Amino acid sequence: QGVFDLKEHIASMGLGLLPIYWYFWKNARDPEYDSPRRWLTVVLAAMVWYNFLVGHIVNNVRGFGS
């Protein structure tokens, strides 16, 4: 139960990061933003993969015993 709640919080934080992500990629030719763009992309990708994996695991666990 707690892992699913954490998944929802991470998804909310990821949605909150999307405007920042858009801002850094809007200025993609500016070399000053290379490092923040790279790290923000890595963080968002990790959030998406975590949510994907936890969603599948929780969905499979809910089926046990029924």
C-alpha cells in the first residue's frame, strides 16, 4: 500500500517538473543548459520507470489470493 502511495507522489513531482523540462529543452541550442537538461531528463526517466515497474508489481500482487 505504501509503495503505491509513493508512486503517486513521484508521479505528481514528475508532472511538476515538466514545465522546467520544457523550458530547458526550449533553449536546446544554449550550451549553458546542457547539464541541467541531461540531469532533468535522467530524473524524469527514472521516475517514469519507477512508476511503470511499481504499477505492474502492485497490479500483480493485487491478484494474489483472489
